[in-house]
Amino acid sequence: MQAFSRTLMDLYHLAENAPLEDFPPEVLRLLQPWVGFDGAVFGMGETYTDEHVDLKIVRAHIHNRSDAMLADYSQVSASDPVTGAFLNGLAAPLAVDCLALYGRENLNALEDFARKHELRHLMLYGDHPTAGQPGRWMVLYRSKDAPFHGNEAECLHAAWSHISRAIDISHAKLLDQLDESRTLRASALVNPRGTVEAADPHFFNLLRLEWPDHSGKILPTSLKDNLGAGYVYRGRHIEVAMKRQDAYLICIAHRFESLAILTPSEQAVARRFADGMSAKEIARELGVSPNTVRSQLSSLYAKLNVHDKAALAQLLIGIPQT
């Protein structure tokens, strides 16, 4: 028991200090003496309603098996009773004799998959996916006919809550490294599907400022599309930049005042036009031509991503005049 406790302490030390890409293999290294295995997949997934795919794996570390394993599994996962059990939630680790199960159920494609990747026995456990939150899971494999026993299942069960917590710590540590001050920081760790896996509370506050009806941990579509294409998102109230980190995106949001992106002359025109003045009236007051005013209006509309006077006026509400 004391040795197992030291392993858990090592796990938390790992979460605090290991680079993100080193974390999964090091966790498996710590677990190996307690639950022997010759292969593993440690990762995260999301559920889909597609009738052909029940589990979509978005991030996984493969230990001592072919990288093609995940692509092969995506073709057969919908018929796998092991996946079904995980998606329904596991109260304890599930140990399975793969060839016996798939043969008994006449699941020929799964039996072929297990033989191809040398999966005779497996033990699976983790947190099943929920709305807006990807699952966390670990599946351990043995290629020989050596079943996983009860004491090994107990070790994995006892360790899992600590492993899941260590994932949170590892993610938070990465965000801390980007901004050690953490003063009103608004950063988030986002997986390739656009699901936020770790974030500062202020990040969600800023999302709601830009998208008042937004809730949950899935990025708004317009933001996800911009970041996925490698662009900085600039909306009416916030700007979100991104940086790739391993398979994740680090998203950093901050608020800006809309008029800050306009030139002084565009600001002057925007204020007057939103207050109801015509282009001719603005030109007369500012001492420029009406064509200049119209050109500035076209420019500021594009910068602020608005399309009419009402939207411009709404955007300027609460921003003090200078």
C-alpha cells in the first residue's frame, strides 16, 4: 500500500512537471508495475449520433501497438460491445477475452481486428463522454492468453480518479506557463473537435460577451472555424488568438473596445453616423467631402463587421466618447 501511495505521489509530480506530450507515456510507465500489459491506448474521445460511429477518438497515445490501430478501430467500433459498455458508463474496470467475446458474438470484423493488432485480452476503464465533455479512458492489452485478474482491476480502479485529476493539473499547468501572472487570464485548452478541456473562468465570460446565448464547452462555430483555419478571430467585443500545442489548440482571448481598430477620422465618422447624421452633414461638420465620408463608412463597416446603422449604433453603446 505504501508503494502504491508513492506511485500516486509520483503521478501528481509528473502532472506538475512533465511536458504535455510526455505525460501519457509517463503515466503508463508508472502504472506498468501494478498492472502488467504489453500495449495500451490512453486517450480521449467524443460520442457521435452517426449510426455508423459511436465513439470518435480525438486524442490518444498508443503504446507498443501500430499507429494504424485507431483508424482500423474506427471502422468496427460501432459494433463493439466493449465500446458500448464504456459509453454507458463503467462502475469498475472491464476485463475482456477479446477472441472469446468476439467469436461468441459472431463479430468477425472485430475478431480480425483483434488478431491483426495482437489483442487477446484487454482491460478498459475511464470517464465516459458526456454532453460537451470528451471522455477519458485507458485500455490495456495483452497479446498472450493471460487474463487480467481482480487485483489488477482494483489497482486501475483505485488509480483512475488520480489519473483523471492529474490530466486536469497537466492542462492547467500548461496554461499557467503561458501567463504566470494569471490576472484575468482568459486561456483555454481546446481539442481538435473544438471542445474546451481546460479553461480559465474568464475565458467563458468573454465568450458570453461575444455570444450571449453560448453555453457549454463547445466553441461557437464561427470561432472554431477561424481558429481551425489558423486565423485570429476578431469579433465585436473580443479577440481570440491560438497557438498549437501537440494535438491541442491553446486559445487566448481578450476584450477590446471596438473603436480601437478604427482610425481617428473613422471614429469621428462612426459616432456621427450612428447618431443619425447624413454623409453630407458629417462632411460639412468635419470639413471633408461626402465621398471621403462614404469611403470611411465603407471601411469602418468592414472593420467592425456590421452592415447597417442600427448595428453600428448598438456596437457603440457603452463605449465612452473621446
